[in-house]
Amino acid sequence: MRILLAEDERDLNRIISKKLTSDGYSVDSCYDGKEAMDMLACADYDAAILDIMMPGADGFAVLASLRNAGRTTPVLFLTARDSISDRVKGLDSGAND
């Protein structure tokens, strides 16, 4: 399974990538939303894990770009935001969790 991880905090990105890799996943990682959009446009991923608050483009913009391209790649949001409205916005935008 190939996963894209887009998380701008480098230490957290490294930790998550390392854990997913040790669990047998193939992980491509990046640190900003623009790069995530480029990677998603150029490769097929089985899943994407997106931070909401990233430079370049936020996770919502990355998800919108993915869905507007007709891609159904499952998307999980990774964020420090915990309000119900943020969760509803993510799910209404087409995130899977």
C-alpha cells in the first residue's frame, strides 16, 4: 500500500513515516500543500494523510484539488484542530476521516 503523508512539522512527519514504513507501507512524504497537490497529480496513492494547516496550500485545498480531479483516494486529516465544525468541514469536503 502506497501512502502520501503531507505534514509540515518535520519531526512529526519523520516519526509517522518511520512508523508506517516499519508496518510495511510505502510512504512518500512532503512538507507543504502545494507539493502534496503535485505528488497526488503525478502518482496513484492508496491513501493520503494530510495536515490541515500547511504552508503553500492547506489540507482542505489539497483535498478539493484531489476531488475536483475526480480522484477517490481515501484521505485522513491529521490536525491539532479539534472542533466539531472542523471535523464536519473535513468530512463534508470529502475526507474519509
